[in-house]
Amino acid sequence: MSADMEIYQGQRTLTAKAVRAEIRAGRYDRHTAGLAAGKLQCNLAILPEVHALDFLRFCQRNPKPCPVVGVSDTGDPFMRTLGDDIDIRSDVPRYRVFREGTLVEEVKDIGHLWRDDLVTVALGCSFTFENAFMANDIPVRHIEQDKTVPMYRTSIALEPAGVFKGEMVATMRPIHKERVEDAWRISGAFPHAHGAPIAMGDPGAIGITDLNAPDWGDPVQVSEDEVPVYWACGVTPQNVLMNAHLPLCITHAPGHMLIADVSETFENQPLINSKN
Amino acid sequence: MSADMEIYQGQRTLTAKAVRAEIRAGRYDRHTAGLAAGKLQCNLAILPEVHALDFLRFCQRNPKPCPVVGVSDTGDPFMRTLGDDIDIRSDVPRYRVFREGTLVEEVKDIGHLWRDDLVTVALGCSFTFENAFMANDIPVRHIEQDKTVPMYRTSIALEPAGVFKGEMVATMRPIHKERVEDAWRISGAFPHAHGAPIAMGDPGAIGITDLNAPDWGDPVQVSEDEVPVYWACGVTPQNVLMNAHLPLCITHAPGHMLIADVSETFENQPLINSKN
């Protein structure tokens, strides 16, 4: 991870478009945290059109784990509302390809897999509120420690839609007791990026048995003056997609996000941005 | 309108469910402004599934005029994430039925038109922020004067999706110069109900030629100490649907909204509401 860090430090001054050009050319395939500061980064779900309506219904019903920020036209590999010349076949550092719910490969380009019936759904991610935390002097433990945020399966049932169903996956960040209210308010201002927490305190209350044994990512310590705070996690839709056993489904690899041209505040959505 | 006002004043103390029961029984068919205080009221678009994916894409790309708050399963006449026992075939005071883009009838029940391929999309409406304005002592002129809010075609192009395209329709409310900032902030807190204004001041800047000649609704006066402020309007999707010339499409009649059980703050969305 430290080697990655050194490499991507060199990329931090590039624009979103320039970072995507590096990725498209195959010169950058690491994680995207901290790149193109201020730009929206996105989780991805690419799936056949026949499942897209149900998946959008699922996202609408579960907006905290699945905040939709962009949907492509069917068969169109460009994400036209998220930026200029975003080719979803090549502009993400790493993709995961699932067939019948099984991860079959991790690749840097999906041009060979593209089909006229594929729909791309882009979802907001927690980088957005983590950046806001750091800008507001709320430390983010896993970033300080150069770890991956701890993620847990919870007992919180999702609202189903067609074949899409299951339980929410949550992230945990230890927050100082005196900053919990700020963290709540700040993350709540980004509903397109998981929004306010879903719970705080007792992990058992949401079905987490051991904070030291996350289902994904690395454990981080919660100090005595801190409270564990839980947010809906973008692994939720990935997990739900996997469990739906679609014939084909493609996601980004965790941490290897799509970097859009739009602001991470997402206030200037395409319509208003381009016309006013 | 005054007769209506008297009638519905008697309904103001009823719960959302009780109001819907009156509507379902055919005993209430007037407009719903002010009913079931605090509950979310919704614009409706009911359309064949074959067009639903494109319509949801259209809404995602144009969230200010088209803020989606609920989507039914295909063929399911119940809006399960918006409340208990909401039968969309009977629980709205008045419906408008469009065939090939032409209004063919206005009815109080659509049971005879229901089909297994219909999808209902519920969209937030401006009642939500108007209620918040009144609670914050920001007068709402058209309500004070017992008129319908003035609505205007604008030159603001919408992001298209499939057959859905066109220009935004906007409402105008005169706001006292010293309260414009408050009005902006308060409405901005309700992104599911058109959110912050899209413009203020010169109507010509957004393609409105004469504030005294709205395309729908009634003109209202803008005083010297006031500024005309414009919001995205729920007539936009209705207009876009009409122009798409779908074989069948059903909407609510203007002002005759679906009253949901969920709060108009929409903070407690289904998932979090039911499980935490």
C-alpha cells in the first residue's frame, strides 16, 4: 500500500480527465483515494438491461447504501452526465467480472466484454464524506493508518426489488465523542454519498458480532474517547448483485473507483451545471 | 376554490391513511394541499414497464423537476415503500389518463385501466417546501391569495433519456429580498421536493417572456421589495410524458396528489424507518 501511496501521490495534481487518460492508457491501475481532489468518485455496477429496471428500483428503495449518481443509456459505454469523454470500458483502474454470481476475473479494461445490452449504474462513495471529514479536522482512522475501511455484514434487511435483496453492509469509523454530531451533520449533507450514519455505538444492535473481525477490510481500534459510528457501504450493492447470480455483471474493484468530472458536492448536477 | 377550501378544512385533522380512505370511498375528490400535515405528497406517473427504465433514467438525470420518491413493482398497484395499504388505483382524488399524448379523461379511480405491465413512479412535490416556508414565516403568495402557483415553460433544456426530453417547467414565487437566502436554504434542504431554486430575478434569462401570463396556474404580483424566484416544477415530467406520446400514461390531476404515510422530510426513508 505504501508503494501505491508513493505512486499515486504523483497523480494528485492531475485533473479528473488527466487521471482517466492515465488509466485508459494502462499506466495507472491503483486505488483512487485522494486523486482529482474535489471530484466525485463512484462505485460501479454494469449489468444487462433486462435487470436494470429492478436494480434501479432496488437503489431507489435503499438510497443509503445505493445512492445513484449516474445511469448510462443501454449499450452506451459513455457516462455522459458525469463528465466529458468518460469511457466506462477503460477509464476505471480495475474491474471485477462476475458470471452467475462468481468472480471470474479482475481486469483493467472491459472492452472485450462490452455488449449492446449493458447498462452502467454509478453510485456515490464514502470518499466524498471522508474528504469532508478531513477538511473539518475529523480524523479518519483507516486513512491515517493506511488501511482499508472495516466493513461488516449487518442484520439490517434491505427493501427487495426483483432478484435484488439481502442485508446491508456497513462501514465503521471511530469518531471522537465530541465530534459525533459534526460527523453526522457533515456526512448527512452528502445523501449521494451514503449520507448520515445508519447507527452508532453497540455493534450487536445491527448484527455485528465482533468489530475486530470485519468481513472486508482491516480492523481499526476504537479508543476510549471514541464511539464506533456506522455508515451504509457501497459493498452492499456489489454483494446484492453477486447474490442475484446474474449471467454477467461487472463492478469496479474495491477502492478503484470511477473519477467523474462533476463536483463531489454533486450540487451542480448536469442539468443545472450546464444550463445556468 | 373557496368551497373546496371549506370542505377540505374539515379533512385537515385526519391522518394520511384516513384521508386516503375517504378518497378511496369516493367521498373526497378535491385538491390535497394542507391535508395530513407533515406527510409527503407526491406527483404520479403511471406508465407501461417498457418505458419505465428510460423514464427512471430521465428522472435521475433531471432530479430537480423529477425527484423520485417511490417506484412500484411492475403490475403491483400498491406503493409499498411509501406507506401502509396505498392502492394507487383508488387512493388519489383525481387522475388524468393520456393516450398517445392526448388527455382522454379525468377520473376518480383507475381500477378499470389497471394492467399487469404498469409501473408507478411517485415524485416529490412543492407542497413540502411551501409548508416549510410557512412554518418559517416566509409567506407563499399564491396560497395567501387562494390561487394556483404560476407555472412557466422555460428555455432550460432537460437531459434526455430515450423518448423523454424537452424543456423544464418552472414555478415562480415572489420572495421578500431579505428572505431569499432563507428560502434558498430551506427549499435546498428538500432535494426530494424540487430542492433549491433554479434561478431568480430576470425571467427572460430562463426564457420566460411575461410573468403575468403563466402557461399554467394564475399570475401573482411581485412587489417592489420582492424578487421572483423560480423552482423546478412537477408539471415538467407530466409535460415530457405527454410529449412522448406513450400509448397509455396516467398522472394525478394537478394539485390532487398522492398522500403518503412517510414524513415530508423524507429523512426516514423506508429502510431506516422500519429497521432502526
